[in-house]
Amino acid sequence: MAKRRGWLEWEAEQARDWIAVPGRTDDKYSRGVLGIHTGSDDYPGAAVLGVEAALRTGVGLVRYLGPERASTLVLQRRPEVVTVPGRVQAWLLGSGMNPRERGAGATAALERALAEGLPTVCDAGALALAGRATGPTVITPHFRELAGLLTAGGSPVTAAEIATAPGEWAIRAAEALRVTVLLKGAVTHVASPSGALLTVSTAPAWLATAGSGDVLGGILGALLATHSDRIAADAESIAALAATAALIQALAADRASAGGPIAALDVAEAVPGAIAELLGARGGE
């Protein structure tokens, strides 16, 4: 196990500098175009949640290129989404996909996206493909998913082992897989191969609900798309964007919950208010 290292708690003072605020001359393309290939026939709702969260985070345009059933549901909820291929500035891949049941066509589509060299979020069904990415990449596993990607001394790692020291396992995964790792849990740990170590500890326990990871993926994907030029200049900025996404989700969950239960769509709908809160903190300087 890697030697224990220090972590920086990511807070509003840092996160607010990673929100792209449009100017008067911006258009939908300059504000960022996010490509999304998520969802499946079994889990089409993951696509709806990710798209909803991405649009509410401030991306200029979303191209959704997933399966037909999920595409239909996405358009019913968000008719502004584009469902034909075209230029994108970042990718969100894999949410709501089971890697054991993913067909050849879906696998090929994910691999093509990973080969484009763009900033990419790999979630759920795309996690095991992250090693094929040619651009700056962040993976977003929970404990069980991360366990499936790692071995220790030739033996499989268990979710229980990761739960005992999630920060150390996030570090090990970032070093072994050469991608930035956002490890979901009661405390979110973000570790990059170059040594960035960030935590977000403010999310309410009510956020542990089905679909919350899909919302996080949409938030993060949007941030990568709106900061694609910054990432091109400094690939290490992807760690700060990952932590910012986790903080936005935590703030949105607090707003949606008000101390009570929430569903994932509630969190997505509260994202604009959470971002306004961050921007208000900037304006108060």
C-alpha cells in the first residue's frame, strides 16, 4: 500500500474559479459541446439523468449518441439535445451500461470516442476501457467498481478493502491506471497520476441514492467541455474540475434535500442554484 499522503479539501473558494461564465459574444459552440454515449435498454434513465445534469451545469450543446430507447427518453425530457454525430469537445461515456452485456456496436462506439484524444469521463460500463483513452481522462467508480479494476499482489481487490482506506486506493488506482480517479463515497477522493489529492466531504448522506452517479457524470462532463481549451493547455486541470463537479453535486444535493430525502433528478434540477451559489461567493469578494 502506498504511503499515506495529505489531502486538500476542495471548497467554494477553489471551485468557483472553475465555473465557465458565458460572455456576451459566446454562442452554443463556444460555450462547450459535450458528447454523451450512456444508457442502455436496461438502464435508459442513466442517459436522461446525465444529459439533464450536463445541460443544467452550463454546457452550450449536448450531443447524445446512445441507444434508441434511451435517445427517445432523452428527447422527451430535453428536446434541445442533438442526436446526430458531430464535433464535440469532451465525452461522457458508460453510465448505465453493463460491461458484461455491452454489445459489439456499443463497444466500438466507446472505443472510437476514446481514440479521439478529447477530455473524457469514463463511468460504469466504460471504466474497463479507460486504458484505451488517448486524451485526459477521469474515471468515476464506486468501491465495487474500483475493486474490479485493481489487483494487489496478483489477487483481486475487494470493495471491503477499498472501504477501509479509500484515499490510499484512489492513489494506487491513479498511479496504476494512469488516469485521474474520482472515487465516490461518503467522502469523494480525487487523485491524479501526478499527485493531485483532493477531497469533497460536504455531501449529505441522502445523496446515496440510485442515479446520483449518473448526475455526477453529467456535471463533470459539462465542466470538461466548457474547459476544453484549459485542459489542452494543462491536462492536470482535470483533477480540479473533477473535485469541482463533486462539490457542485454536494451543494445541489443540500439544496434539493433541505434535510430530507432526495431523488437523483432532484439533484440535477438543483444544479443551477448550486452554481449560482458558487458564483455569488465570487461576487462577494
